[in-house]
Amino acid sequence: MDVCEVDDVSLRLTDLPVELLLHILQYLEVKFISEVLSQVSDIFRRIAADDSTWRIRIQKRWPGQYPALPSQQPISWTSACIDREEESKIWRKGAGTEVDGKGGDEPDVIGGSGADGMKMMTNSRSHYAGVDAVHVMKNVVVSGSRDRSILLWPTSAEGMELKPLAKYFDAHKGWVWSFCSQDDLLISGDWDSTMKFWTMSASGLTENRAGVRLKTAILTTDIHENRIVAGTFANKVVQLDAREENKQLSIYKSHSRPVLKVKITSERILSISEDSTLVVYDRVAGKKMMRVELPRSHPSLEHPGPSFPLSMDLLDNMLYIGDSTGNLHLIDTTHDSFSLVETYKTGHSGRVTSVVCGYGSYITSSSDGTVRIHQPSRRMGLITELQVPECGQVTSISYRNQILAAAGSNNTVSIWSRF
């Protein structure tokens, strides 16, 4: 540590009052403070380890209720502050203040050049039909198309040219419609009524067991530990164990219309449907627990029919459901209340086809060809909007480790990653 000698008095940075040190540290990133500066001295280590330091920093930098609902589990405010700083930095130049979705500054609109710290790569030539499913795994992006193929993509490329790493033609006999994964296991669901199980390795994809054949199209899948759940066109939800070779299935009818999205936790299965309901299934008791009627928007010129849910994501006790009129509904799952807290206008002019929630940002995609990055607070202000060129409709997105992938109806796969 540099020492300044004035009249034989040695002054060190660590001799400054804590209040002044905290003011100086405002100009440094939390990740640097917690990973590097904390190793310099005991006082910096104590500051970095104090969660209240970063909770206060979040409150000052991004005013508003955060998280959107009081959490049911302890929050690492250090990790939360790092996530918010990183997400704001990579998605918006000069980010740091929350843009109120009800008015105020216009967000940055980003095209092919990407955001600050991000670059976009796109390909519309490798699939020859619409792409409906995309999924980010560890170091690869997986896409599924109506051309029945599954393609693997790199998360970065030289010269901004995106080329597939591997192509698996006729991976299914129908439209590839959904993906979910756990570690190296990838599960694909298809309109050919088949669920397939793949192992991801350095050499590519290999089927690791016989597929499961149902009597109807598989529209959505999810996995928790070894338990897999699928939603079908025949209004049913199917459960199975990834370790069981004998294909023992547990099936229950959850809705009166096709099941469009499922989510599985250690205790519950959540499903949404075209019938505008959310069904909660108790895995422990093995029975349906409740049915929740979701808000239905009035028909308009832009959306002539009644609204229905299309997408959802669960973060702690916050369930976000996107619908066909561009709205996003926040449901409180605390103590299994499943009560509607707020309905947001996302700013999308089309359907909300996907929603991905994290402590650093919320991301929504739409049939209007855009992806929107939102602040993860109760106010859900907009950070930025991404225009996805020549994609048609954005049918699906996946986001992991600061890699964003989007599927487009015009045969397009687009990927954003760090420089």
C-alpha cells in the first residue's frame, strides 16, 4: 500500500474513515471489490463481506422495490449487486439508472452491433424452416426447427459469422418444439409425440436411451433433479424419471386446452394453457392442488381475441407469466397463495413468447421481432430493447452465463455474447 509522508506522519488509504472508503468504492465494481480488493487488507475484506454494504448500494443506484416480492430465502446481496451491475453494463452503455417503463428516457435500441460488451451473431441459412426452440447449455447453443433438425452453435465466433458446429438432420419426425437440460442431459420434445434424451459431449449429441412416445404432440418440457415433466397438445401433463428405462409414466389431465408451458420444482408442477388458467399440482400428494384463473385482456384491433398465457418463469416466490396480448403478470407463490400482484405492459406490440428471470435482469421476447431487457425490480423499468433483424417473430429465447440465444420464425438463430 502506498504511503504518503507529511511531517513525519504516514497516511494510508486504509486509515481513512469507513464512510469515506465506501464513497471511494462506489467508483469500483463490486466484483472487483469482492474478488480482488478484499484480499488487500482486513478492512477491505470486512467491507466486502458485509451484505448490508451492497444492499444499500443497490437501493441507492436502482431505487425501487427489489426483489419485486419479499424473498422466501436468504439473498446474497453481494451476488445480487454483482448481477445487477454486470447486466446493466453489458446491455446498456452508461447504464446505472432504471428507466421507468411508464415514461421518461427512451431506452437504447440495439441492432446488429449489440450492446456495450455484447455482440450479436445471426444465421438464417442453416435451418430451412422456422426455428421454434433454442436452448443455451454450458458452452453451446442448441436449436430445433420445423425442418425436423437439431443444430449446435458456438457461443462466440470470429468475424461475426455464425456457423453451426454440428447438424442432426431428421432428429425427429416432426417439428422440434421444446428443449430442457440438466448438466450434460438434453431433452427434446416434438410434434411427432416423441421425447428424446441426448448426452452432450465434446464430440456432439448422442442418444443415451430410447425415446418416450406419447399419443399426442409434446409442446413443453422441464426437468428438476431426475424428474421430467412435459405438457401436451391433448391438455395433459406427463411425468417420468430420467433414470427409468421402463418408461413408467404418470399422466394427469390439467386443462381443457393444450398445455403451453410447464415448470417443475421440488414440490410443485406448474402448468399454463390456452384455457387461460394456471394449474398447481402437488408432487408430494400426487394430486392437483389448485386452479388459478389468469387475467384476460379485452379484444382490440391489435389483439382481436381474448388473451391467454404463453410463457412463464419462476424466480424464488415470483412467478412471471407472459400472455398473447403483450402483458406480463406477476404471481406471488408465497405459502402457496398464487395471488396476482401486478400486470405489466411490457412494451411489446405482439405476444410475449418467452420470459427469463434472474436477479440481474428480466428478459422478454415477442412475436413483434424484439427482445426487451428489464430491470428485475417491482417497477420493472426497461434497460434496453434489442431489434432482431430479419427474424420474423421471435419464437423463443434462452439466457445463461451472459449468453442470449433467440429463435426466429424466418429460419433464424441469433446469439449475443460478451466480447
